[in-house]
Amino acid sequence: MSDLQPHKTMTDEYKGNKIFKIYKIDDEGNEIEKYGTIVSFGVNKAKYILENIDSIKEFVEENS
């Protein structure tokens, strides 16, 4: 997936709940502030993603 923009991941907190975040970075590795977050989700959504990872991979392969 070399066509993806530079990005990093981190865990953060939103309204007292842990979230996982993927965000765009600049040339120095800093988060791009405006519209930098690509996706963020909590533990329950993460469980659904993991449960369906093969279907997600198939979706990407069929539509890239």
C-alpha cells in the first residue's frame, strides 16, 4: 500500500474512553492539525474490525 500518505498510529482518549487513531503526519513526523485524523475508533469497533479483517482485505483488493 505504498500509495498511502505518511501516517502514524496512537492511542488517545475521547470522553473518558480509549480510542485508536490513525493520523497524517508532515515531513517532520508531526500530526497535521487540520483534517489530520484519517480514522479513529474505540475498542468495540476495533473488535468488529478484527473479526472481519479478511472481508476488509478482500474489499480493498477488489476495489483498488
